[in-house]
Amino acid sequence: MDFFDKAERAGIIPVVVIDDASDAVDTARALLAGGISFMEITLRTACAPEAIRLVKENVPEMTVGAGTVLSLKAARTAIEAGASFIVSPGFVPEVADYCVTTSIPYIPGCVTPTEIIAAINKGFDVVKFFPASVYGGIKAIKELASVFRSIKFLPTGGINGDNLEDYIKEPYIAAIGGSWVCPAKLIASNNFEEITARAKDAVGKIRAVREG
């Protein structure tokens, strides 16, 4: 089973902002305890590459990737640190090319037909839709999916425990993302029990929709 099959089966890839690399391992373990085995550590903080490395080395059950990848240099840094996949908020052609040549899964951000076509022409069939709440949410994704039938979407931005069912029930949604499961404030306060509880809640809701 390849990365995208596993991600779709999981249904959720939390967006994680780490301000102190020493919190990365406990965060990963808290997510795992809640049934989530994917995490996207964003490159929004200086310690993010180190956080990725620590999770990769200490929590092998966790599939850790890098988010907010804006350049080829950032992609290389993340992959060298141990990132198993790369996510960008927009479509970055040089990152797309690099990930294709190195066989690293890449999820480019695409919210317009032009961006989606660019992704298709590079061989991608899963794209990030961000920020979902700003660009029309599930209604907009549904319209795009009706045209681009080979594409599945990973929406993030404005998705939370109250509305995730609206997204995950649709066949063109590969998985959902978001920071509500492990927001920075919970990580900073070492409230890992709450992160586990939120992960369990999300996993339970996803499973109920898919099995119901």
C-alpha cells in the first residue's frame, strides 16, 4: 500500500506547529495513542526540521512529513531531516519536480482550475485545498471535483471536530487536515492527554461516517 492509500485509509493528517523540538516526540505519541499515525510538521518555526528528525528517529510508527514547504531548499532540508512526504500551501513547480524525481510524495496546494491542471500535468492526483473555509469549503470542492474527476482533495483551514463529517463523507476527499487536533497551545502546555482525546474523537467520527 502506497502513501496515498494509507493516508486515505487514515482519513486525517493533522497540521502540527512545533515551537520547541523537545515537544515533538510526545506530540507524536499523543496522536498515536488517539489512533492517528500521520502528522504534518509545518516549516513555520526554526526548530521544525529538528522536530521532524526526532519523530522519525524515536516514533517509527508515525508517518511524519513537512508542511508549509515554499521552496526547493526547504523541501531538501525537510527530506534530509527525515520527512516522508511534503505539503505546500500552493503549487511550487520546482518542489513538484524534485519530489517526482526523488519519489517523495508531494501534496501541492491547488484551489483554482489552473493550479489543478498544473498538478495533473505533473502527474499528481491528490491536492491540498487551503484555506478551505475561505475558498468555498466543501461546496467549492464539489464543483471542482465534478470537472476534475481524477483528483482527490486534502482540505485544510477551517475544518474541525464540528464539521469534519461534511468533508470526509464525500468520495473526492482523500483525507482532511487541520490544527484543531493538536493546536500549538496544547503542545506548549504539554497537555498531551487532550491531544489524544481530540485525536480519538476525530478518528471516531471519521470511522462512523465511513462505516455508516
